[in-house]
Amino acid sequence: MKVTVVGAGAVGASCAEYIAIKDFASEVVLVDIKEGVAEGKAMDLMQTASLNGFDTKITGSTNDYSKTADSDIAVITSGIPRKPGMTREELIGINAGIVKSVTESLLAHSPNAIIIVVSNPMDTMTYLAHKVTDLPKNRIIGMGGALDSARFKYRLAEALGAPISDVDGMVIGGHSDTGMIPLTRLATRNSVPVSKFLSEERLNQVMEDTKVGGATLTKLLGTSAWYAPGAAVSAMVQAIACDQKKMFPCSCFLEGEYGLNDISIGVPAIIGRNGIEEIVEIELDEAEKAKLTSSAEAVSKTNGALSDILK
């Protein structure tokens, strides 16, 4: 199993590290446009192999996509990261061109790869990858919902004073500060609804803290987070590589599901060897449906900025 990660910045390097440590891939290739960065980070990570007990081979390449040939899975993290005060949507002008070029370069050498998109604005970049390729919809996946749900569970566990292994919950909708929909109604602690333990006011605070989870970290760090995004990607890559049939909320291209068309947005999906094996349509209440419709409208508006690049 060969995995390519494009972009050897903090997020890409974390992806490579977590994938290697889990030891399910034979090779991870890091690619970056900046001379020597991918090679250096690959070497640094390989020098942890004996200490962390993995046998995955990690190699680096400066913009040479021939090194990525025959990859089974490709992860796109490239693009500029957020700075404090920036929205994900403000990155679209630069990142759209990068993601288009990277997607085309990857498929030229690995036409059968499943692609996971991390670059922001993530739903729009996932949609772009669909539009510039002829790939079936199961082979292009946006990572956002997996990360947002991990942040939701962190906030729920914090509010409950519970171990995070007790907690389950998911976030659907757009991967943006305003578009996320943490499904507090369906969140549980060991199968018991969290509403049995938390007041409506506290649950609303959990919801708001989740929605600004990325912005909170960007303000603290001065740039985008990387540990949790890297872990989210590695979990999705492992689900594909090991055919785990795990359910993740992730950005899927919809063709009528949830009443939405021609859009990539976060919904739950079964992830296995073929990428998206099934889009799971859960029953939403009227308020949740309205929020998903509103989130989809915002994503579609952002997608409109792609008109020039899609000509």
C-alpha cells in the first residue's frame, strides 16, 4: 500500500508521521514545492522508525511526481494555511490553482488513486477536484467532517468531565466556522444522550466552541493546527487501506442525497477500500435540515469563485 501526501508543511508531515506509526502502509511519499523540505522531513521521520517501531518507508520529493507513481491513496494538504483573523474561504484564490495542478499531476502518475482533500476551503477544494477530473464520486473525499467531529467529541468530553472514549458524536455540513452542524441531539455518552447530563445552555456552548475550533487554534498558534488534522487524515487513510468500512462524516459529492445536488459537503459515509462505499442518510429534524440547507447555500456561494478556473 503506497500513500502520497502532497504538501510537507506541518499538516502534511503530521499525516505522514501518523500513517507511518500505524504501520499499515508499505511506503509514504512526501511531496513539496520547496526545495529539500520533503526530503528533509522524510529523513527526519525515518530516523524515528527504530524508536517508534514502524517499518513504513518514507521518502521525499521536491515537485517530482514520478516518485508518487502507482499510489493507492493520495492526500492533498498543499496551499497556504490560515492566519489569525482569516476565514477558510479567503484562501480560495491561491489554493484553487494549487489543488487543480496537484490533482492533475497525481492522476497522471496514479490514475487509480483515491484522493483525500485537506486544503481549505475544504468543501470547495473537494468540489474542484471532482470538476477537474473524470473520477467517480467515491474516489474523492474531503477530510473536514472527521476533524470537526473529533473536535466536537473533545468539547463534549470536556463539558461532561468524561473520558473521551465514552463520547460519540458527529458534525455535518460545511467545514467552516458558520457552516458546521454539530449534532448535539444525536451525541451520546455510552449510548445515553448527552442531553441527560448537560443543560441546553451548556450544549449550545459546546456547539459554538466546536464551530470555531479551527479559528481558536489559529489565534493561539498563529497558523492552522496540524496534529488533529494529521490524525483525522491518517484514520481515513487507514480505513481505506485496511478496508475497515468505518463511518466518518466527510465531504462527499452529493447527487440528490439529503435533497442536495452538485455540491461537496460533510455528511456521514462508510469508508473502505473503494473510498466512499456508501453515503449514509440519517434522519434530521426540521432545525437540522434548515441548518444543512443554509450551510449548503454558503458552500455553493463559495464554489462560485471557481468559475474562472473551471472554464
